[in-house]
Amino acid sequence: MFADWTYALRDWPTYLTAAWLSLKISLAAFALAFLLGMLGAFARRSRYALPRVIAAAYVEVIRNTPVLLQMFVAYFALPSAGLKISPVQAGIAALGVNVGAYLTEIFRAGIQAVPSGQREAARVLALSPIQTFTRVVFPQALRNVYPAVVNQLIQIILGSSLLSAISVPELTGTATVINSRNLLTVQVFAIAAALYLILTNLVSLLAAVVGRVAFKPPLRPVSTSRAARQGVLRAIRRGSLARREA
């Protein structure tokens, strides 16, 4: 039994290369998903009907069809339509589009969770819509949904195992090839499972550190509301003073 494990571990450089490819694919897909999620959230909250309908259709279609089917569409349908992409690019596109639909709803919920008084205070303080979003709304919305966003990144890492179905040499596909060569099924896939555990736990720990640094100090609703009220009162006082001088 020990000899079997020793023999299975002889391919550890191949495992590490495959795990690194899985991580790179996951990060690229997450970047695409983050962008699509933000655009989708803006579209879902648009005052115009057409962007809302398009975003709603995107979310419903993607969330109600299997991700493996979406990978097959990206791998087989896109080249037949004249768009030549590699299996890795097809996998990144499929994972990014899939998770982007979930991030659309996550971001939309996070933006809606920001109290309306924050936006009203920003308008009173003469902040532009872009400044209001980037300085007031988005930081609080991202804080609200940060755990869910990190969870989607972990789901992408785990979902990258499905890319073996379109011949991407990521961790699961590489483990399958190694298993066909040495027939040590338990050992080979146990090593792959351990590497997935290491990857996801490292990402979770790194995300926790980033969260503590990025969201420090924590928002306090009471003090934030007090600051907003003080800003409103100052604006009212300035307006009253201006009327008196006039």
C-alpha cells in the first residue's frame, strides 16, 4: 500500500502544473464573471426596460441550464460560428458567463441593501452620480456581499474540474490521465482532492486577509447615519445663511 502511494506521488510535478493551470483559469474566469456581474447589476437596476429585460433573460437562462452544457456550447458552438478559441479560452468564457449570472444578483442585492439615506446625503453634499457610487454605494455594497463573492470564486475553482470534459489539462483531467496510466485510482484522485482542498483553503485565507485590510475599520451604521445627518444639517445651514445674505 505504501509503495502504491510512493509510485502515485512520482508524478507530483504534473499535479502541481495542473493545479496551477486550474488556478489561473479560475482567476481569469472570476475576473470575467466580476465584470459581467457588475454590468448585469447595473442593467437590472436601469430605468430603461431594454437593459432590464436583457439582464433578466441572461440571469434566467444561465442559472437554469447546466454549466457543463454551457461549456459544450462554448467549445463546440462558438468555433462552428467562426470564432476560433482554444479549450482553455472556452472554459474561461463558460465559467465566467455562468458565475457572472450569479454575481449579477449578488451585486444587485448588495446595492439595494445600502440605505437610501446614504444616496440622499451624497446628493446634498453635491457628489456626482459616479462619485456617489464609487465613494458611497459601492464600498458598502461590496462589504455586504464580500463573503458571497468569495464563495463564488471557490465555486469557480471547484467547477473548473468540469473542463476535463472539453480536454483542458487541468487538475481533474490530468488526474484522469495519470490514473489511466498507473491504475492507482484511489491514490491518484485522493492527491487531486487534497490539492483542491489546498487551493480552496488558500484562497479563503487570502480572501479573509484582504477583507480585513480592505474593510477596516468596519462600518458602523449609527456613526455613518450621524455623519450623514451632520452633512445634511451643514448643507441646510449654508442654504439658510445664503438666503439671509441675499
